Amino acid sequence: MMDFSHVFYFLLVVLWPECGWQPVSLTDMITSSAVKKVYRKANLCIHPDKVQQKGATLEQKYTAEKVFDILKEAYTKFNAEELS
């Protein structure tokens, strides 16, 4: 599993321009609340239902589903580490 900070770099590599994802600096994710905000923005760009509404191709839908799962898993891990 990827480190959470790497997931956002990963988004730049695999997502298409029309999905709306913008690069995020590590300095924008210093606090837990800032990370949560970035996570929510990412979800708005890649949530499978949102992608489908935007008329994505089959490949884009598949990519969005996989990225959504990876992002959700990374955020769950991040939260668990924050609580411990």
C-alpha cells in the first residue's frame, strides 16, 4: 500500500485533465483537517458516480473506481495512524 502523501502524486499520473484534479503541495496537507479537505476534493473528482455523470469513457470509469478504492484505503490507514 502506498503512503498517503504518495497517493496524491499518483492521482496526477493516472487521472485525465477533464476530471478536475489539481496538484496539491505537501505544505497544503500539514494538519489532519487539511488532509481531510484534500481527500474530499479528490473524492469529488474521482467518485465513480460523479465520473459517470460527467460522461467519462469506460477506461476512465475503471480508472476512477480503482483510484477511489486506493484513496479510500489510504485515508483509512491515515486515520488509524492519527488515532494511535
